[in-house]
Amino acid sequence: MTKPKNILFIMFDQLRWDYLSCYGHKTLHTPNIDRLAEKGVRFTRCYIQSPICGSSRMSTYTGRYVHSHGASWNGIPLKVGEMTMGDHLRQAGMDCYLVGKTHMRADEEGMARLGLEPDSLIGARVSECGFDVIERDDGMLPEGPDGSYDPDGAREYNKWLKAKGYESDNPWHDFANSGLDEDGNVLSGWFLKNSSEAANIAEQDSETPYLTGRGIEFMETHAGPWCCHLSYIKPHWPYIVPEPYASMYGPEDVQEVVRSDAERQHAHPIFKAFMDTKVGETFSRQDVREAVIPAYMGLIKQADDQMGRLFQWLEETGRKDDTMIVLTSDHGDFLGDHWMGEKTFFHDTSTRVPLIVYDPSPEADATRGTTCDALVECIDFAPTFVEAAGGQPAKHILEGESLLPILRGERKETQRDYVICEYDFSATPVAHLHDIAVRDAVMFMVADKRWKLIHFEGGHRPMLFDLAADPQELTDLGDSDIHADIIAGMYDKLFAWSRRQSQRTTRSEEQLIEMRTKTRKRGVVIGIYDENDTPLELTVKYRGRKAPDMKSGPRG
């Protein structure tokens, strides 16, 4: 083989990079994912482009920065004209399918303006981020006094559960994501005190095994070439897991929290605003961490066991011989580190994700079982997949770069010397509570292998971390005079990034170069005083011509 026939693109939701044993977790063993790393390349510096589900995924699926595609937070539609991974792959002769989550919100106004019907082939693809949907499951079906956050959440999964006998108007909540007390009361997984309960569902019927089964069903019925985005919902909250995983881990397995009193006492005002959110205050409590993290670990252990099931099926059917496997996450989870919960800030806890790539091609044999510390961004996946499919990545649209040269031992580094992450929090409670203007509720991260700078709009000073001397990112050097030159150098990188031609997407670089001379033989003559001042062949249509005198107009 010179290229893989198919691509299995596995993404977990809210999986921290350091919660896998191949990335160094002390008590959580993930042997199946570890074995994949032994057969491929494990990247140690892969960064997302936004620390929130929707924006991060839109960058991954478009191969473009948030600044370029504009879907800057959950629920912000992806512009109707943005090309996606599926569009690029289909041009290369590979179909692109979805099993699981995207967090995509369609640009319904843009589709209506262009007359795109949602039930047409093109309309459906535009509505679903370029994928042909086998089953979309964004996972959550929460319900409140104003209705449901996502009325379509867990739609097919809920139907499946009801058909199996899980009787409820919302079995996703009542069984898959809640416990049960001895009196039959539902112990909602939304309340973190219930994280230590076992989910009231047979393990094989819970969300992760369900989606694994749906992925296998897809591969059984599709010959390829295809890219299948198998996109899991867990270990994203609600943090609750069925037995036997609910009992596998306890407080003794919880790793020491990464934070300091000085970090909190001298916090940057915007960083402090995120610390002071309800989720930040809650996860700052040790009793909360000891309830939640064992469940989080159980969800990851269940995911690893399902990877064992999936990889065994691929081996037994011979599919592993012609399928590239890519395993990653959309972002991490603070879990109390840095006095934070959730993922909405720029520490590596949130912005750094696991990335393991298995390439079945013989060209990749030399790199099997290796690690790579190149600076990688999730926008690199789309051009990697296009090149793996035999196509040429559209470099004027795709802002990342193919990782195939690294996978096949031709290079050890990417061509970039910094990574970028963005967060627009203008629609969040943090902006509301602190009365931050929409234009000011934006921040950017630029990082290289040594330094990480965080820029805030609104006139605030930056934050700066020395990743070599302070890998846990506990000491903010953003107001340090002796680091002024470092700060200026990192700003130079951020400014260079901001000046890129990200919107010049309708013509490739090759076409632009061709256009430099293309009009010379099309009759445009600018700045020529005498016909002999330019090659005569360019003005052949303007010389030796005769015409009647018409200065007084036509006669007769």
C-alpha cells in the first residue's frame, strides 16, 4: 500500500491529555489506547484552537482558526460558505461520515438566503458540518423551565433505550446519567455529589458502548474509501458511570491537585473572574474532586475497554490493514487544577490534547511506537486526511499542515514555531457578571515550546508562563519587567498570525501567481506611451486597423 484506504477519526469529549497511561497517568491504565500508540506515533504537543466544544470542533472540521471560520462559541453557527473536512475529502475521492457528536449549529439564515433546503443532499451536508450522517448524537438532553438545551440531543439513543425497556420520557437522564437510591429515587448525575453513584443502566447499554457498536455497524456496511468520524460523548459531564467502572477508582487514585495559594492571591483579573465562577468554586473543593475524578477515570477506563473491542474487530476483519486510525479529544478538563473547573482557559490542562495516529502504510513503519514533540494543532487533521486520501490539501483554505511527513519519517517537526488558541467569552455569564463589553470579552493564547503568552482585549496586561521552568503553569510572569523582551517577542508572533491572509479562499496560491501575468495577452494596456514600448504581439489587435470617420455620428 502507498496510502490507507480508510480513515477512522476517533474523538473523545473533554478527555485530558494526561489521563491516559501512555501520557503518564499514575493510576489510570489504558492498555488498549497504549497499544495503539505502540503501533503509531504519539504526539506530545497537540493543541486545540479554542477551549470550548463547539469552536474547537469547528476548527478541527474546517482546518481553520476560529478567527477565520467565525463560529466563536457553542451555538454560534458555522457560516454557510465554510468548507469542511467532508468537502475536501470528497474532492479527493473519499466519503466522510459521522457517528456521534459534532456540536455543529447550522447557519439557517444563510441557507435560507441561498435557497438551500435542509433535506437536500447539499443542504443536509451544510447543516451537518460537511458529514453524511449515520447517527448524530451530541449527547446531552438536559431539560429546564425554559425547555431543553438541545431538543435533538440523544434522540436515537433515547429511542433505542426505550425499545430495550428503559421506560422514561428521558432515559438518557434517568438511566444513563443518573444513579438510583434504595427507594427508587433518581439521583441525577447533574449533581456532583452523585458522581460516586453507579449509573442506573447495564454497562453494555451506556453511551460509550452504544456508539462503539454504531461505529462497527457503519464499517460493516461501507466498503470505502471512507473517513468515519466516531465522536464519543464521554468523559464529558455528567460525571457518572455504570458498574463495574463506578467502583474501580476511589479518592486514593486522585492525583494531587495542581494549584497554589499564590496563584489565586495574585491572579490576573480575568483569570480570577473564571476562578470565581460557580464551577471554579465547586471544583476548588477537595470533596468534590474526590467524588468526580474517580467517576471521570471510570468513564475513561470504559472508553479504553471499548477501544479494545473496536481494535479487535478491526484486526479480525482485516480492516486495520487499510485504515488510518486517529485518536484525540476536543479539549481537556481542569478538574480543580488552577482553582478551576470546566475547560474555558488556556492552561495545558485544557488546551493540550492527546493525539495518537496509526498509519498502516509501509512508509510509516520507521516511526511506529515513537513519540513526537512537534508543535501540532488540530487544524492539521484535515490536510493530513486529504493527503492520506491521495489529494492535494487546499493550502489557501486549510490553515493547518499535513502530518504525513512526520508519520512517515520525512520530518521531525512541523513548519510552525508557535501554536494559537482563541476564546470569545462574550456570550458567557463571566462577561455578564463583570460587565465586560462584547468586543473586550476575547482572549488569545500564543505558545511555543518554551513560552506561553495570553493576550486579553480590554486593556489588560498579558499573562506569561515559562513552560520549561514552570511546566505546571503556576507562576504568571506577565507583569515581570525582566521578561519584557520575551513578552514583546511573543506578541510579534501573535501579530504575525493576525496578519495572515485567512479569508483569501477563492483562489489558490498557484492561481494567484498565474494571474500575475495572465492579463498581459488579454488586451489590457496600462502605462504604455507608444505602441513600440511594449512587445508588439501584445497589441496586435490595436494596430493596422481602419475605421470610418464617425466624429459627427452615423450618417443616414
